[in-house]
Amino acid sequence: MSALVSDVGTRTAVAAANLVKVYGKGDTAVRALDGVSVAFTAGRFTAIMGPSGSGKSTLMHCLAGLDNVDGGNVHVGGTEITSLADKELTKLRRDRVGFVFQAFNLLPTLTAEANILLGLELAGRKPDREWFDTIVDVLGLRDRLKHKPTELSGGQQQRVACARALVARPDVVFADEPTGNLDSRSGAEVLDFLRMSVRKLGQTVIMVTHDPVAASYADRVVLLADGHLAGEIDNPTADSVLSALKHLGA
Amino acid sequence: MLRTIIAGLKARTARLVLSSVAIALGVAFVTGTLVLGDGMSESLRDEFAKGARNVDASVTLDRSSSSSSSDSSDGPTGISPEMLAKIRQTPGVAGADPRDFQQVPLLASNGKAKPAMAVPLASNEKLREFDVVDGRYPTAADEIAVDKRTATTAKLTIGQPVVLLGKDDKRLTFTLVGTYQQGTNSVSLSGGDHIGLTPEAFQALQPDQLPYEVVATAAPGVTQQQLVDNIRNAVGAGFQVQTGEEVTRQTMAQVSSQAGEFTTVLLAFALIALVVAAMVIYNTFTILVAQRTRELALMRCVGASRGQVFRGVLAEALVMGLTASVIGLFGGIGVSALLQRVIFSFDGGEGVVRLPVSGTTVLAAFAVGTLVTVLAAVLPARKATRVAPVAALRSQPDSGEEVARTGVLRVLTAVLFGVIGVGAIVFGMGIDDEETAMVVSGAGTMALLAMVLVLGPLLVGPVNRVLGALPRALFGVPAKLASANAGRNPKRTAATTAALMIGVTIVALVTVVANSAKETANAEIDQRMPADYTVSSVVYDRPLPKELAAQLAAVPEVAKVAPTTVVYGERAYFTGIPRDAIGDLFRPTVTSGSLADLGDGTVAVNAEYAKRQNVSVGSTVEVAPQEGTPQRLKVVAVVEGQRLSDGIMTLETSLRFPQAVEGYDSILVKLKDGVANGRAAVEKVTDPSPLAVLDSAAETKEQLNQQLNQVLAFIWALIGLAVVIALFGIANTLTLSVLERTRESALLRALGLTRGQLRLMLVVESVLMAMMGAALGLLLGVGFGWVITQALSTDTMAVDLVVPFGQIGVMLAGAVAAAVLAAALPARRAARTSVVAGMAEA
């Protein structure tokens, strides 16, 4: 594990330069991202925040290669992704990116274990059993592996999603409002785990959230407003984030 | 409420269109059938109208009075020329002509005869039944007119000679002076040739034959009734004289019932198509209601009552049913036009496409389309009323949650069907009469089919596991996901595949039974035809000349010939065959008695005939031919075998009957061992004879197989529509499922499923569903086929089960191909949805 931690704070995991994303055309065109340049250091936990409509989800989608961009470029682990074709993007997501979404993270037809291993199976990779066991035990999912998602609580489902995101050892994990649908206790568990995965396992996590408390778990907060970068907070607390947001007029 | 319904219909147009197609196809089948039936009877009626035009009185023999007073063979067989002359001289008669027909061999360009229907052309212009197309009507006895199609197929042009075979195969040469157009009737539909001669020439062909009818047209100012009264006075007793109107009425009734039989068969297939369509509709509405749980709950939240929700769903079904009915109605008219064109093209002639749309047809289209749709939507609509208002607040539930709670009721119903089915099959197999046995056992198999349909949701799991194994091994993760998807909602999958299963079951059943019958018949032919060739006559009532047998016997390559004769008694016919050929060229199986005893004045009867007439070895049977004296023959043996006549006698015994003296029915030929080109040697003798054709066992089989294949192709085509509808059902379910799973697909794409893999997943899912229906259907069809062949088997004749693996392979391959096609659109749609848009879907 020490090897993983070694380049913390030195290597850039994900970077965007002059990112532009426009929805619609002509008069109704909306510039969701208007020249955003931002870099995310490997081995750190970053929260992207901003009021509704600030473009934070769009930024995440573009960074993760889920959506195409209208200008600028994005690097994920050294690869320029805006010029990639769908097939290569898919391969990139499958091999180097992990996701935790707000809801509907799991396939209802598969067991928790099959869901965790789904990404690896799609990539045709053999799971590292030791690593799998570590994650499962840390997340307390051992006795839930044979259950279908409908038999799991919301918090358990989100933890399964976290396990899936981490099991492939991706370059970066994107979490899109991962606690949005959870009660505060389950939410705290998930956030604790995300922070732990960064601190102890050397993972890189980028989380989109509108909850200042959730953001306070991160090492750094990137603030977005109207498609522009609007500031940064290092080592944030709930209060410092809240006041920064107020400042943005949210 | 109405506004909500309309808005809902607008929003879901795409989803409803596919289901509408299914129901429209069913309606099109029904209306197409009805229009075709009406068109056919209309054209028959028109044809008759041509025959009946200007007929004011018709004179026929009064059968009812003559049969009681004297034996039918002694009485007059038709209307004599003297009587015709008398009618012509009756006051008020402007013209009278005989109506008659006979089969005459027409010599084709290759020198071989083919049977043609000959009619006398009326001398009175007003009484002519046909319209001249080219040239003119024959006026001299050596002139002839042929129907237009005959002219085309036989390549005859006006001015050319046409050769007919008269009595004793005398060649009679006529000059073609004109062609005429027949309407659609049984002769033109059968593709037979049709020729017209002057009454004198017609009479000369068969001087003994008397016309069955004389028609007369009235002089101006004479009513039909006056004319009939006058003629009745003139001809006296023993004749039936009717007005033209009466005759028309009678014939109309006959014509309608004839066309009715044909349409009944088609309607049976239309019914199957509709049942399948109803299942598709039911499934669609079930899925739509499940998907709209939140929307329906929201409506309940804002104050809609259960009744309003129920009526809302039904109203949607009503609109859809009405739309589909309209499309189906017009589609059906198109189908009918197409079918008529196909029939005409088979005929080689051109006919007029008739598309009468009666009120009944329109009513049937709407009743069937709308009623079926609304009924199919009742259960889903009821389910919609059970949605609690609070459901609006919950997140959209996965449809997999409302999966088969496998009610006790379901299992009990299935057991009930199973018991009825097995009972009927066992009982049916015990029945001696094949037809009844088949009907009873057939009903039993349908009960078993119902059992499987009811059990469907329980079967999906295990069947899916078995069928999914291969794709899982071949395609990995996408196939694994597909298999999981196919099994996630067993009720939905069962309902989707059931439609296909019904179609495939019936196709497989029919195919297995037809092939089994074919093989059985083929085996029988092999056993029955040890001769290398059979020479027979192309025209059934023209026997082969006797010298042909001697000529054939003289051919050096020929080892043995055996001429056979045929003797017709009342409701029975017997074969005469030389004594020394029995057991050699002719080998029936003997069940009792001995063929060694078959000598002069004795007969060996077929087992079936023996049973029917209740005779056994030692009894005496009386064979009463139409002409000549009845003969009493002693039964010395009972034999069996398919396609055998009612009995066999020696050639010498058969010569006691005048009809057997005229010539031979067939000549069996056996070649010497090791002869290379025996066929050519035999043909050298048969070729000059216009009537003789050469058949080998192989050719007979080929002919039989061809006929059976044609019937099979017809049934495949008819059931094909049900299968097409079922495939629409699969496409429909898949489309709806894809919409329902938009977020899931997006998630998979985000996690690294490529577009191609997503498409593959949906294709595999579609193929799995199709295979579930097809595999179960095939299993059932073959099983049911076995039941039917067992039911058809009697003590005297065993029908062996033959499973046509080739055809079944074709069916399976077809199902797979169609399933891939059915998945094409949904898969395209799913793959094109962007990940972000998919995730955003509520």
C-alpha cells in the first residue's frame, strides 16, 4: 500500500483545460461550462460544489468521459479523452474510472457480489481476491454478498456501489451526490469510507455534492457558479463551505 | 379525464403503435378472409348469372318421381333429342338448347392427352354462357372454341387444328375459331382446360349421353310462368320444369355454401392469429400499467377515483382498438386483393379482382379489433385501479418486484387442464374410428397446451437457465445480463413467449403429422408396388387399350406385365388382376383366408371394406355395376393395405363386368434383372399412346410428397401470420423493457459496457425469449404430433412418428433470425441513448 501512497500530492489524476459545454442552439443556448480549467491531484478527495445549475454535474460528466465537450480538453491519467471515440471512452471508463451515483447504482438482476465484480467482468479482468475481500470487509458487506439489491437497504446499496467503484483500482472514482438519497447516518458511513479510501488506500475521489457537510469530508472543495470556476477551499469545514456558498449567492 | 387520456395517448404513441400493428394484423386476416369469401361467391354468382342469363325456363329429369317408380339404371339418363324438339316447338319458346358437359382428352403439343371439360355451345345466341374474346363461336361441326386460359397454356392460336380423342381413342381434328372468357368457377379454379363445341359435335363425342338439362328463352311478351306452364303441358310427366328465377335462387344458395366452407378454414386460422394478437395486447397493457404506476398514483393523489383510472386505461385501449381496426380493415382488403392475384397467377389466367366489403365484414373488423383489444386490457386496467396514491411518492419500483407470486390457483388450474388433456388423449387413443380419435385426442393436446400456457411463468426460470447456457458460454457478460433480464419478470416473459409458443406448437404439430403420414404412405407404396413401373391413363375415365399390355410384354427388357382392371359397384370399387401376378407384382397383406383360393367368381376384400359391409371369409358379396348384371362373388380372403381398392379379383372374373372389358385401368411392368435403361424401352411403347403415362414407385411418391408439401406450405403460410404477430409481441415487449431500463442501460454504459455489447445484450435477450417460445412449442408440437399419429393408427395401419429435423431446424433458425430482427430497433434505440441523458431519466 505504501507504493500507492508514494506519489500522493505530486501526480495529476484528472485535469480539464478551457472546458466548454453548450446545451441547445441559438437564442436558447446555455453555456453550462464556460472555459473551466481545473486539475485534480492523485490521492486526494475533492468535492465539486455549487448552486443548482452551476454546471457541477456537467463538469463531472465531461471529466468522466460520459458526455462530449464543445471545447477544451480533458486528461484522465495522462490520456487526452475528448478526442476518443465511444469505444475507447467505454474502455477507459471500464479500466480506469469508478462511479458512485446518487441512486440506481446497481443492476436489480444481479447479486451484490456480481454487481461489485461487474466492471471487472466487462473488462475481462480477473478480480484480485485479496483486494476484493479487503474492500468487502471494510464496507461490512460480507454477509450481504448473495443478496439482490432489492433486499438491501439504501446505505448498503451505496456501499456496494462504492465497493464496485474501488475493486478495479481505478485512476479516479467519481461520486455524483453519493449521499443524496441516504439518511444522515448511512450518508456519514459512505463518506467515511470514501475518505478512508483516499487516506489509507491512496485512491483519488472526485465528488459532486450540494451538501456542505458532505463536502467537509473532502481535502479540497472546488466551487462552481454559472459555468465558471468560482473559488477553492482547502481542508474545508461545513461552516467554511456554507459561507463560501452564501457568498456565491446560492 | 378525456383530456388526460388524449394527452396520454399522444405521449405514448410510439409504444402503442407496435401493439396496434399486432391487432391490425389479426383484423386484416379476418377481414381479408371475409372479403375473399364474399369475392369468391360473388364471382361464382356472376358466373352463374352468365349461365342463367335469358334462361326463362329449365327442364330437367324429375329424379324424385323416377327413382320411386323404376330402378335408376333403367330410366332415361337425360333429355332425348325428341323431347328437345318438342320443347323447341312449344308455343312461347323463342329458343331452347341443351346443357351438358363431358370430359374429353385434349391432345397437347407433346402428343400426350390431358383431360378437358367440353360443353355444347348454345345455338340460340341469347342462351350462350360465355363471352367471345377473340374470333367467333363455332358454327360447323368441325370447329371448336377454347377458353382463353386453355388457349394460353396449350399454346393454341385461332386457325390451328385442335385434336380431341373420341371413342376408342379416335383422333378428331377441329379447327380453332375463337376463344372465350369464363368467369371464376370450380373448373377455372381447378386449372382444368375448357372447350366449347357445337351441339352436334358435342353429341358425336358420346352419342349415348343425353343432356341433363334443357334451357329455354321466352318469346317477347311471354312470362316465365306462362312459358313453364306451356312446356310442362308439352313434355308431360317425368320432368321438372322450373322458371329461370327459381333455378337462380337454388343455385345461389348452393354457391354461397360452397364458398362458405373455404372461408371457414381460413377463419379458423384467423382465430389463432387473433388469440395471439390478444396476448400481445394484454402484455402491452400490463407493461404500460406497470410503468405508469407513478403517473396513475399521481392521478389518484389529485383526486381521480378508481373508476376513473379504470375507465382511463380502457378508453386508451378503445382508441387503440378502433385505430387498429380501421388499419386492419383496409389492410385486409389489400390482403384479399393480393390473395386473388396469387390465385390468378397460379391459374395462369387473368381474372377480375373483386373486393366486396359487406356490412358484416366491417362489423366483424371493428368487433374483433376493438373488442379483443378492450377485453385484453381489462385485467391490466383492474390492476391499475389497485395502485395506491402513496405510490406516487415512492421511487419507480422495478417491474421485477411484481413477479410471479405463483398462486395456488395457477397450479390448480394447470392440474385441471392437465387431467382433462391426458384424459382426452388416453380416451381418444382408445377410439377405433380414426377421425373421432383424432378429434378427441387433438382436443386433449389443446388442453395440455392450455396447461403449459397457465404454467408459463413457472417454466420461464428453468427454461431460461437451460437455454441461456450456450449464449453465456459464447458471449460472456452481455449474454449473462441478457439471460438475467429475460428471467427477471417471469410473468411478462411468459406472456411474451406464449404467443410464439402457440404458433410454433401448431406449425410443428401439423408438420410432424404431415411428415408421418407421408412416410407411412411412402412405405406403403414401396410395399404395394413391387413393379418397376405402372402404366396408367391420364384421363381417368379412359382406359388403356388392351393391345398395350401385349406390346409391353413383347419388349425384351421387360420380365413381366400385369394389366389391371377396375370394376365399380355401388359405393365400392374392385381391382381385377391376373392370377399369376398376385403375390408377385401385387402383394397385399393377408389377414384371413388365403389368396391361393382366389379363382373364378371369388373376391379378396379389403379389411376396411369387410368391416364396413360386415363380411368375412366365406360370405358372399354382390357387386352391382352401373351397367350390366350384378354378380355374386364369394369372399376367400381378407387383405389389408393403404390405398388399396375395396377388394381384388382375378382379371378373368373382372371381365364379367362390361366396363372392365373396354380396357385396362393400369399395367404393372417388371423389368428383367440388371436392365440398364428399361425406362426408355418401356417409353418406346407408351409414347405413341396419347393416354398412357409411366409411373414408377419413386414418381408416385414424389407426386404424393409434392401434394402434401403444398398443403403444408399453405398451412405454414397461414400460421406464419400468427408467428409474425408473436414476433411483433417480442419486439414490443423488448421496446417497452428498454424504455423501462433506460437508466439501467446508462449505468451499464457508464460502467464500461460498449455500445456493441449493449446491442448484443438486447439481441441475446430477444433470441432467448424467441427460443423459449419456439423450443417449448416444438417440444409440445412434436409430442402432440406423436399423440395424433397414435390416434390415427389403427390395428390395420400403423402411422409411424416421423420428426422432420430439417424443417424443425429451419423453424428454429427462422425464430432466431426473426428475434434478431425484432431486437434491431429497440437495441438501436438503447445504444443511441447517451449515458448522461439515460441517467437523467426518471
